[in-house]
Amino acid sequence: MIEMINNLQPHFLWVGIGAPKQEKWIAAHLARVNVPAQVDVGAAYDFHTGHVNRAPVWMQKTGLK
């Protein structure tokens, strides 16, 4: 997978495999992955695809996400 990522030469790598796996994966492969920005996105994919509902807006605005 590292070779495939490096061959594609992306500017951003979005890692969404769940916490804390995504953070551990980025840390373990940081030296080998040649991507300027690596971002752990948590459940963002689930929210955007509609697989998981987000908290109501009033909760989001008060920091109770």
C-alpha cells in the first residue's frame, strides 16, 4: 500500500480507518509515506455518506459533537 500511495504522488492522504487505528497507522508509516500532508479524518466519511447521523446542530454548536 505504501508503494502504491507513493507512486500516485498525492498532495494529501486522508486516512479514515477509525481511532486510534488511523493515528497509529500514520505514525508508523510517516517516514515511508512521501505525502506532504497526512490527515486522520475519523468518521467524516461515514457522516458524508450518510452511514452515520451527525449530532443535532444545537449540540454541534455547543461542542457536544
